Amino acid sequence: MNFMLMFDEMALALIAVMILLLDFSTGKKKLIPYFYAAASAALAVIIFLNRKEGVLFSGAYVYDGIAWFSKIVFLLGSSLCALMSAETARVKPKYAGAYYMLLAASTLGMMFLASSRELITMYVGLELATISLYALAAFYKDDDRSHEAGIKYLILGAASSGLLLYGISLVYGVTRTTYLDQILFFTSAGVMEPVFIIGVILVLLGSAFKLSAVPMHVWTPDVYTGAPTPVTAFISVASKAAGFIFIVRIFSYGLINAVYVWVPIMAVMAALTMTIGNLIAIPQKNMKRLIAYSSISQAGYILVGFVGASVVGVSSVLFYLLAYTLTNIAVFAAIAAVYRSTGSDEIEDYAGLARRNPMLSLVFMLGLLSLAGIPPLAGFVGKFYLFYAAMQKGYLWLVILAALNSTVSLYYYLMVLKQVYIRESKPGALKVDVPLSIKIVLVATILSILAIGILPGYFIDTTTDIAQKLYM
């Protein structure tokens, strides 16, 4: 067996061990976030430059295009969030090692998930990623909102995991296998028992929790609001990306012959997720809570592209996950910088931000407009690609609804920008200072968003090639 296929996971595990050694051996705890950010970014570059393919453990572990692309996205998200944490997360020095170790462990679980093609292995990877996030959400020991976020995330996450595992057990009970290629062979006959159909539906509902999709979305606003802002950023991008890679593996490959079961449900789920997320975002007064509902609606847009599970659909989902990861991290980096200076996440405290820090306001504006799908930003190309994929499969009604929802989302993003650029600052409002680590995150993400939006060809070609090989 070529165990070098698992080099990426072994390297990240080694980085996690080195974090603990640094924590025990040095008094300079502030070096830990920079070490992890640099090491994980370097690992992402190594993976990008050394694309490989292969199979281990009788097909349970596979290194293919999806695994390669996903690991880069996970590591980039983790690296940027670690860098964001360096100056904005209130982590006591004695807990610094634990904080970044949990961040690395969550990323490691996502990476194992990306390479898994067997249901139990996928489940273990997904839970490793999620359990670490429960602890990170509740990391502020002196903050009741952080405790509430962790508890709600844990309880609802346990319930969704129960649904997911029960669905997996029903699928196994009918097919007598947990390997996706064997499930694909079993379903090729076209005759499916009612128990199998119920199992597929339960797997879809359990997966919806990871995506913040309706009806499994109720945890999102409270967890986003209470968790440390860098952790919220990581949950909103990397965890969501892992959830979508999970359903790509299962539904676009193992259960592709059962599209008549899950595609109608997913189409309805996409419609509800977009609409509910956007409508409830409108009256929000807290910035993190508004972005939470925005994140719910974004999950709906991605599901629009996923319905039908075509090559274009999978390609559009992968492309949008990259664009969304960079965009949302840019937005949360700006939110973290404002909170660091003002101690508030209330939207009214963003009044006059453009005069207190023009460059931060510009980056924040570009991030929000990218989420809204305004050209020439990455979010526009991503949404256009998702809607095109749904159109190819004949879901015109869903595309029209998605376009209307995009218009609604633009309204509440512009209401925030109205505070930033038009409203006057409150008396005594201080200038917002941005630390160097946040400046690096903001510059890196915004330049990437512009590059992907203006020159998307390479990224679309790459994700299309990955999607085509999934069906070969």
C-alpha cells in the first residue's frame, strides 16, 4: 500500500503535535497562531503543487480531484482563521495550545472526510471535525453566550448525528455494504425498498445540519453570535464546505441512481433555505446574527447548483465553495476588527465606519457585495455558475426563486453599507485600528475574490475536470 497518499493528513497531525510541543516548551504563546497559520498555508501550497491519485484500504480512502481540491480549501480556511485569531480571539496564553490544537483537529477530520469513500469512515471524519468545533464554540469560559453557543451546537449536533447514523444503518441494512462503489452497484438495478428510501432521506436530513440548511438550521444564529468571531468564520466556511463534500461523495456518487428520491427533497430544501434565510436576515440588528442568516441563504444557493448532480452541478458547487470561503472570511475579518476596537457587533455601531477606517470599509463592502453576487467579484461568477447548472437540469422555477432571493439579500447588505458610508458616527466613536494579522487576511482574501471574479477560467476548468472524473 502506498501510505504516502496519506501524507497530507500525517503532515497536519504532525503540525498539531508540534503545536502542543510549542505550548509546553515556550513562554511565547503568541507565536503559536502564526506557526499554525504559516504551517497550514505551506501544506496547502504543497498539496496544490503535488496533485496525486490513488486508493487505500480497499477503496475506503481515495485520493482524487475532490480530495485534492477540498483539502486546499480546508487548509486555506483554517490558516486564515488562525491568523485572524492571533489578535482578535480572547484566548488566554495557557489555553493557546488547546485552541489551535482543536482548530487543527477539526481540519484534520475534514481532510479525512474529503478522502473517504466509505460511509463509516466518512461519518468518523465528519464527527472529528464537528466535535472539535463544539469545544471551540464554547471556548470563552467567562462568556455566557459562548457557553450557550457550545451547548446548543452540541445538543442539536448530537441529534443530527443520530439521524445521519440511523440513515446510514438503514442503507447498510438493505445493501449489506458501506462502500459507496458497492452501493452504486446495488442501486444500478433500479429497484429500491422503502426502508432504503427512508435511509436516504435520513442521511439527507442529517447532512443538512452541517450545511445550515432548513429545517436543520435553527442552531446557526445562536452559535454564530456566541462563538468567538474567528471560530464563527471557520464554522461558516470550512464546516459548511465539509458538509457539501460529504453530500457530493454520497449523493453524486453512491446514490446517483436514487436521484428520484433525494433530488425533489433537495430542491424544496434549497427553496426554503434561501427564502427563510434571507427574509429573517432583514430585521436583524446584530452583524454576526445577520451573517448567520446570510450563511443559511448561501447554503440554499449551493443546493440550487447541486440538484440533479450533473458534472456542471458538482463543478459549480466546488467553485462556489472556494469563492464563498474566501468571501466570508473577508467579511468576518472585518467584523472581528470592528469588534476589537468597539466591543460591539451591533449594526448601528458600524455607523460612520468609512470615516473611521476607509480601507477596512472598502474591503467590508467588497465582501458583502460578493456575497450578494455583484460583478466583477467571485460571488457573482459563483452564483451564475450555480444557477446555470440548475437551468441545465430544467429547474427554471428554482433559478427564478434564487434570483429573487439574491435581490432580497442585496437589500439587507445595502442597509449595512448605508450605516457604514452614509450614517454619522456616534459621538465619541473611536477610529478602528486593524492589526497586521487582520490586514494580511483582508488583503489576501480580497485580492483572491477579485482574481477569481475577473479571471474565473482556470478555476472553472479545474473544478470541471474534477467533476468529470467523479463520473468516470
